[in-house]
Amino acid sequence: MRPPAIVWDGFAVRGTRKRHSARTRLIRDRFSRNIGSMDPFGHQQYLIRRKLLTLVHTDFRLLSPSGEAVLWGRKQGFKLKESIRIFADESMEREVLSIQARQMIDFSATYDVSDSRERRKVGALRRKGLRSILRDEWLLLDPEDRQIATLQEDSQGKALLRRFLSNLIPQSFDILMGGATVAEVRQHFNPIRFRLEIDFSLDSRNQLDRRLGVAAAVLLSLIEGRQD
């Protein structure tokens, strides 16, 4: 009598227990490699959540629309130049993106964004120092430091209210390319836990590199932490 077939990820596995066990391990290993190779920057929306009660480093994670954590990050403490690393695993061993400040102290700070897997620069983020006093504004740059997009706080009026009356008003930002909005960044009001959402669904033609957009949202979430 033939042993029953067992289906694993679309494959029927049939044979003795020993052969079944060996084949199952092979299929499981291949399935795990496929899961690990999925692009963590392939989602349309992310929710950034900072970890509470961290003493030295600032840890955070990015959730997919289904609520599953897909990226984990850390802003390293006690660094003369700000350094942020983003990983594809919770153990923080598989680094996929780095955000590195160019200078130690700079009112118009510039941060280089690099793909750690490909070991190449994706672009850069530069804060408009004077303009950001009253309304936050950033430039998104390509690998040659040419401007490709602008990130701007939603309105001058709300920006002034946030700075001079109440920091309880959630922040909102738009990323613009050629005058059109390609991504929206929205803070969720929560006095205990900081949460920031970035939505790329308006970018139907994928004009904006998702890695650069995610890096911009991460920087906003960490800078907002210093302003609270």
C-alpha cells in the first residue's frame, strides 16, 4: 500500500517516513529562503512604531498593512554623527538600509541613504534649516545629490499651531514630485506611543524609490521624538 501524500506549499510529498522527512526539510528550507528573499520595501503602506523605554538606543519597527512586522530599526546612541540602521529580521542581523548623517552638527542636516545589500547609495535627505523653523521641509536627493522630490509639512497654519500652542496636534506631511503628491506621511495621535504611517498608494507609477521614502518617514519619526 502506498503511503499517503502530504502536501507542503503546493508540493505532494510521498514515500517512506525517512524519505518524507528529508524531502519535507528540503521543501521547508526552500520555502524559508523564498520568504526571506521577499522585498521588505514592496508594500504600499507602513506603520512605524517606536519601542518604549529604551535607554541607549532608539529601536523601532515597521509594520505592513496586515499588521506584521517587516522591518526593524535602531538609531544608535552616543554617536557623534547620527546613524540609523534598518534590518529585515528581528534579531537585527540582516541589514538592508542605512541612514548616515554627513556632519556631526548641522542645522541643514544631510543624511545619506544606502542599500546595505547592494552596498550602494540610494539617495540623500536634506533638511531645509531656516524654512523648517516654522514649517518642516526636506529635500529628497538622488545619488548625485540632485533634487527629485520635496517633503513638506501639511500647512503653515497647522505648523505654527504645533510649534507655539500645542504639540498634541498630529503632524502630517506630503512628498511631492513634479508638483504631484506621491506619498503621504501621517502621525497617529497617541499620547503614550508614537506611531507614524507612510502611504505610497498615490504613486501608481512607482516614481519614488520606496527605500528613500521609508528613510524619510523614519527620520521624521525620530526627529519628532526629539521635539516632544
